[in-house]
Amino acid sequence: MVTPEVRRLAEIERAFVRGRLELAAAGVLAAGVLMFVAWALGVEGKTFWFGVALMALSAASLYFGRAPGRAVLPAFVIGVIPFSALLIVQAMSGHGCHTGGCNTLCLPTCVASGLVAGALVATVAVRVRETTGFVVAAGTMVWLVGALGCPCIAWSSVAGMAAGIAAPSLWVLFVRRRQA
Amino acid sequence: MAEPLTREALDAEMVRLAQGDRDAVPVVYRALWPVVVRYCAAFVGDRTEAEDLAQVSLLKLFEQAHDYDPDKPAEAWALTIAAWECRTFRSKRTRAEKNVDKMMRSRSQESSPNLEHEVWKRQAIDAMKRLVDEMPQVDRQALVDSFVDGLSEPRHRKRKQRVLERLRRRWKEIHGDT
């Protein structure tokens, strides 16, 4: 027999899940806004796969919460740095692709903005005493937000940005592990 | 039965809940339920309504759990939501009571005179029928004749007048001047 307490608790759990789903929807919406901005500024269609991945990752992180959930907001804020840096460089110097790669400032911008973003992720992680889960989730989301700003999918640039983000973040994790 | 949680432990569980830890749901629920029910009961004065209000309050709390501010006590937050629900409930109830009262008053003002009048009319007709039945056959015939067209000769009019006079007198004898 289902007691009133069990029934009430089931309702409460459903309300909790509803709240988490609303939160996840906010993540999807934020990623959607970035995708729209990228599209409005003329970013190539294939880049949107990064947007789709960002939607999925931010929604899952917000739904399941804990360290990855806490990483979403800082990741979006920090991710705007490489995202806007790429769009600004594109607007200033123009962009051209040919067989073998892109002849713009994409790669150096990606690496430099990735390094800045990675340093910021590491700083936030140290400040709020976050764990590996936070750093990995935040780094991945920053990378996805930044990659959305790529005018075309130049894999070298995207990989360069990933390396730029990973270097300071992993350094912080390494130092903290040694200190512990 | 499990030990009741201390305030600090409840706050820690609430932080876990805010961060999406589903395992904290039953723990926080069991800690807050009696507190919120007691508060609502004190507010509305009825145990059943208090339980309903506590459930609504806790549903809201768990739905907004991610907004929990870890610097504030969880119990205070729960009671703030409960107070809001209780106040809303009380004002709704007061408004509903006022509306019912107003509706009843206006209905009684509108329908009561008509109803009384209708009853009085029906009673008067019945009384009059009884009086007419008691009248001699000749007088009854005279009354009927007076309503038929073509019988408006002076002798008919005179007879009708006499019958009505007797009827009026008889009415006064029984019912007075009403």
C-alpha cells in the first residue's frame, strides 16, 4: 500500500526533476543564443556541430549538477573571450580558406585566446576550490563556446585552442595534486 | 526512526540538493516536512489544510532548489515559502468567503420578495377559491356570467355587484383587511 508520505515524496522528487530540467533548458537556450550570434555574424554552418555539442553538454551538466553543473556559468562567461576574439579577428583581417588551411590569424588567435581562457578557468577553480570534474567540464565548454566563433572549421585552429585551454588548466590540476 | 537533522546538517544537505544531488531529496524532505506543517497549522489553524499547504510549499522549494543561497539557513528559506503560500491561501479564502456572502445577500435581496409575494398570492387564490366554493350556486353562476361577453345588462351588473359585495364581506370576516 502506498502511504501518503511515499506519495508526497514521489511528487517532491518529480518537482525536483522538473526544476533541474528547467535549469537544463536554460543551458540549451544560452547555447542557442551563442549559435544565433555566430550565425548572424556569418560563421560557417558546419561549426554549429560545436553548438549542438555545447547544448548537450551544458544541459547534461546543469541537469546532473555537482561540479560540472557549477562549471556551466563560468564556462559560458570565459568562453566568450575566444568566441569574440575570433569574430573580431575575422572582421578586422578577413578570412580565406584554401586547400591545406586558412590564411588568416585564426590559429594564433585561437591559441592565445585559449591560453587566456584556460588561465581563467584555472584561476576560478583555485579560487572556489573546485575539483577535476569542474576543470574538465569548464575547459570543454569554454572550448566549445570558443570553437563556435571559428569562421570555418579549421581543425588546426580548433586543436590549437584546445591545447591553449588545456595547458594552464592541467597545470593547476597537476600542482594541486602534488600539493595534496 | 532517523535522528532529526541539526540546522547545520540540514543546510549541508540543502547545498547538496542545490547542486543536483538527488539522494538529498528524501533527507531534506523528512527534515523539513514536520517544521513546515507545524508552521502552516499555526498559520491557518487546520491540520489538513496545513498539510496541503506544506506540500505545495515544499514542491516549490524542491523545484527551485538550484536557487538556494548557501549563506542562508535552509529552514528559514522553507518557512519563507510556506508563509507566502499560507498568506496566499488565507487571502484567497477570505475573498471566496466574501464573494459567497455577497452572492447570498444579493440573491436573498433579489429573490426573497418575489418568493414571498408568490407564496402570498397562491395562498390568497386558494382562500378565494374556497370562499367561492362556499357560495350558493346562484351567486357562483352570477360571477361566471359577469365575465362572459354579452351579459352586460344592468340586471347582470347589479347581481355581480351584490355577489362581489357579499364575497368581500365574507373575506373580511375571515381574513380581516388584508
